[in-house]
Amino acid sequence: MNIFSKNILKQAFILLSLLGLASFACAQGSLQAQVDRTKISTDETLTFTLLYNKSNLFSEPNFDLLEKNFDILSRNQSSKYQFVNGKSETSISWILSLAPKSIGVFTIPSIEFDGQKTQPIQVTVTEPQVAINSSDQPIFMEVSFDKNKIYVQEQLLMTIKLFTSISLNGLNSEEFKLENALVSKVSEHQYQTKVNGHSYGVVEVRYAIFPQQSGTLEIPSQIWTVSLQPRRPSMNDPFGGFRSQISSERKRLRTNNKSISVLAQPQTTQGQEWLPAKDLQISQTWSASPDSFIVGEPITRTIQIRTKGLMASQLPPLILGAADGVKYYPDQPQSNDDTTADGISSIRQESFAIVPNKTGSITLPAVIINWWDTDENKLVTAELPAKIIQVEASTETPATPEPIETPQPIIPEQSGNIDNEATPKADTLTPSQASIWIAISSIGLIGCLLFALLWWRTHRQLKKINQQLQQKPPSGFDYAAAKQTTDLKDLQKILTGKEVANSRELRSKLLNWAKNTLGVNSLVEITSKAPEEIKPQLQLFIQRIDAQLYGNQEQPVLTGAEKQELFNLLQKLEKSIHEKTTDRASLKPLYPS
């Protein structure tokens, strides 16, 4: 082979290599990134578009790096197929709507996909341009509160308003929630208004907030995202075809941060139920006239509590004062919350069947509820006065059975001459009749024997069962010590030991003990399980523990003597519960030997 042929082969090899590299580059595809703007404010969004001129149906780029400085509000994907000069071209694009998280100069990092990388893009985020008068803007937000200072557990109303003079395609708001506070949406409606002569449509949302601890309640900025009318793409914009698929332009609006001062429960209300409300009313109804009580017959008393500014879950259960000569049988309480633009109103209704067990005059104690008037800033008492009822004896008497007349035997008259032939002779049995009666008697005798055998076996089994039930623990056995749970021992360390605990820890351990020992889910239900002689003292301690939790935390929960007294009460309560469960062991035998 001569030199000329070698040069031709060398040039052909170089040409084929270049063609291969070109085809490889085309096969790899190109990746481009673009934003619609590089300078925005915090209340605006920008559109980020990533274009890849090759189809890829099985994967997509990773956009997690964008979330460092931006919120991804939406994400769309589209594919495009076209023929140019007889050749097919395929491309795919990802379109993201981004909202800045803060002010500053940020860099959208390079995105890597399918072996290709984009160039970083720098974006500047500034403060929103607020007009001197908010009404000069086509769309703006306002937030307001009904009070700047409230008590713990008092209702605070927050109102957010969106004013717009342009058409919106959509509105999206973040879920509003706060730490150490209960939040409930009470109203949401739309209306028209005028501001400085300009017409606006208004979207108003109102929330009721109940702070659960004193101090400062921080309410962060609320962000609403609105969708404006879509913009028409420019004919010279190569990305316009993809951006036109976005439903509309997005704009983010923010409210200002707000701090609310939360006051602790007043010292004058310590040790009792804390009910801060705008209004509280108590009423009652009777299923029959309360002046017509009869021994042994129930009459239902229904007591209803209506409040404004309190949730039903904040209302404590009613505890009627004991009265000699009557028994109370409570029904399941009913409660309901009603939400309006004025906040939350609640109703709690409890019914008691009252059964007298003696005649005469009986006084039902007054029902008293102390609550804090948040408008007048003072303690108010709602009361049902004491009621004197007259109980009469039952008029029903047991029916006396009528005497049954016994017919007298008829004795025939006897004459001096007795005719022996007229006297009837006794009937005599035939042999066949006698055999039938013998068979019947035999069957009856066998049945009696079988019944006696079954009775004897049953009696033995019942006797064994009674012996097992009669087995009692040895004398001096301490049920409370034997059944004392680990939870009560933990309480003992706090109440009688040197261990110091705050009100929250004491309340938690007391609640665990109540769940495991009494089967109740709240502290207020503990008193319902307690004997009558310790119920008032135990109720007072529980109220003080709850009040301490939401009041001044610097004072001790209880003194040393009070801790010992509370522990003694809990021991008595647990012992009474265990004694009730062992009543079965003291049942009399069904068949005493």
C-alpha cells in the first residue's frame, strides 16, 4: 500500500470519528434552564423551566436543591413532538413555580440529568413594594385581633381579610396552627366593599384561638397564595409554548407577625374551676313537677349550661351536692359547639334521675358555677338556688286475694232401715288393667331415681364451687398494699418522698394512675369513683393541680402536709375499689352444706 492510500484511509478514519462524536452528542441531548425573571419580591413567584431535547419516560431530574431557598408551589411536566425538514424532534420540559423563602441574593444551583448539567442562575429577592395606602394596590391582605391582651384559656378572635380588585383563578392558604394553643376556624365568607372609592371583593376568614399557657403568644405571618389571570406568551419566547400550559400567574401575600400578651389566672380564682367567658347561663327542666315526688319513683332533672367564648370541652362535669333521703342516677352528658362570626358558643347538658327513699321535706342543694367575665374583668357566679321538695308515700297498695269458699260435703239423710242391696259395691280390677298400672308405677319410680341421681351430682359440683368462692385471704391481709400499682408508688415518691415535681409531672402521674386503677381518662372523673366521705377533699386537690398548671408556675403545687393528705386519700380510694372487686369472694353459698 503506497503513501497516498494510507493518507486516504487516515482522513476517512478521522471523518468517521467526527461523525460518531456528533451522533453521540445528539444522542445525549442538551439540557437548558431558564427563569421568567431574575428579580422578584417576597410576595411574588417566578417560573423555572428545564428543557431537555430528548425523550426520557423513565426518570426525571432531582429538584431537592431548589428547596433550600425556595418553596416549590407547583410542578408540571410536558412532552413535545414535531417534524422539521423531514426529521422528528422530541423534547420534554419541567415547569416549576417557585416562591422565595426570604430576602437576599440566591443562586439556583446547577441541575444534573442524564449526564448533562445546566448553568447556575442568580435571583435577587427584595422587600415587597408596599404603597403608602394599601387600597392603592389591586390586591392586599389585612389581619386584625379583637384583643391585644387576654387571659389563659380565653377566646381570642383573629380575622384575615383578602382584598382584590382583579379576578382570581384560585386561592390557597396554609393550615393555621399554633403551639400551646387550640385553634378553630369559626367563619369564612365573601362579600363586596369599597375602600377609598374603589370596589373590592373581600375573602374573610376568622379563627378562634385559646392559649393554654400564660406568657407571650407569638402568631407568625400567614401566607396566602393567589392565582391571577394567565399571561399570554410572547411569539419570540422559545419557552412560551411550555409556559402557556401554566394555568395562571401566582402571587404570595403575607400578613405581619403579631405578639399577644397572655395573663395568668387571677389569684382570687385559684383552687376552683377556671372558666373565662363572655357569658355563662345555667338553667334546669324537670320531667315532672318537682312538687309531686313519690317515694321510689324517679323524676329526671336536666341542667343545661350555655356559654359564649368557651368550648364544650372546657366545661367541667356537674357534681350535685348530697341530700339526705334521695339518690342521684346521672345520665350520659351531652355537649355541642356552635361556631359563628362572633366566636364559639357551647352547650353542656346533664340529666339526673332523682329517686327519694323517704317521705317529708327534702332540700336539694344549690348548683353553683363560678366563671370569669372577660368583658367586665371580674368573677361572676351562676346559680340554681336550693330546691325544697315534698315527698309523699306511694298510694299503691298490694291487692288482697278474695277468700275462696270451700264447698261443704253433702251428707245423705239416714233412715232407720238401711238397705244393704242399695249400697254400691267397690269396683274390682281385671288382670289386664292391673298389669298396666304396674308398668306405669315402674316407669315413674325409675324417673324419680334418675332425678335424684342428677340432683346429687349437681349438688356436689355446686358445693365445690361455693367452697372455692368462700376461700378468703388470711386475717390482716392488706388489699391496698397487695394491689397497690406501680403508678401509685410513683405518686408516693412525689407526694411523700423528697423527690420534687412540677404540676405537669404530678398531673401526668396522677392521670396514669387513674387510667390503670379506675379506668377513667380525665382527672375530673376521679371524684366520681371516690366514696362520699373523701369526695369533696379529693375534688379540691384536683382543682388546685389543674389551676396550678395554667397559673403561676413559680409557687409549689402542694405543701408537704397537703401532699401526704392527698396520698392518703388516693390510698383510701384505691382500697375501696379493690374491696368492691373482692365482694364476690364473700357471697353466701348457693347450697349451704
